[in-house]
Amino acid sequence: MADAALLRRTLRDSFGYDDFRPGQRVVVESVLTGRHTLAVMPTGAGKSLCYQLPPLVSESTDVVVSPFNIPSLLESESLVYL
């Protein structure tokens, strides 16, 4: 597992943040230990960072399964059906 200094440095260098938001660090550390990890977080809590940071510090490839409702996404993003 990556040490705390490497996590913070990668967080700063890759994402421009000095610290994790609540819940992010525990998710990232869980992923880095090789555990299957489910993170249910509200919109704006920084879920994307939780799956983008681990491969950067471990030089691995991660698979993310993210179910979402396409019509709701399209509506919220002001997109239209083609």
C-alpha cells in the first residue's frame, strides 16, 4: 500500500488538493489494500477521486462499475436524446 506522503503528494500534484474530503481517504486506502470496495457518497463528495487516485499511486489498472440512470443524467446535464 502507498504511504500517506505518497497519497498526499499525488493528491496535490494530480488533482490540486491539499487534503482529502471526508470519507475519501478510507476508500482510497481500502482500494489500495486490494479489498473490493463499495463507496456510496452524495453528489459532490469526491467519488471520482476515490477511483482515480489508486491507480496513479499503485501503477495498476482499476475497474469501476458505476450504474446510473441515463435519462436522469441527460436531463440533469441538459442534453437531448438524438
